[in-house]
Amino acid sequence: MGLLDIFRNQRKPPSAKIAKERLQILIAHERQQGQRPDYLPLLEKDLLEVIRRYVEVSDDAVNMRVESSEGMEILELNITLPERSESKSSE
């Protein structure tokens, strides 16, 4: 039976290796999810308020994205404006 035990142990990877692989997957997933800074929702809200002073836009008209490239973070802001952007009168 000792010979059979040797073959059985080779088929099954050690639990430490499995745990390490799972942890690496979790960390990679969290890094992808955590790329959005905490202040971004508040910044998006404030920018939308400023834009609404001049143009009527919906809540989903502003799309913000943060990218990391070559050691720099880039904030990309896309605003979908209405067909005819009529300025609001500033009184």
C-alpha cells in the first residue's frame, strides 16, 4: 500500500498551493475593482451640478473613468449633451 500512497499524493496538489492561487486571484480582482477613487462619486455629482447651470442634462449624461498608465492617473470625463444646447439664463 505504500507504493499506492505515493501515486495518490502526486495527483493532488498541496492545499497551500491552492490557497495561494485563490488569494492571488482575489487580490487581482480587488485591484481591478479598487481603481475608482473614493472621491469620484462626489466629484461626478459636483460636476453635474455645475454643468446643469448652463445646460439641461440627465443624471446618466456624465461618465467618468480613471485610468492608470505609465505611472500617471488619467481622469476621463464624457458628457452627453442634448441635441440643441440652449443656455440657461443667468439671472
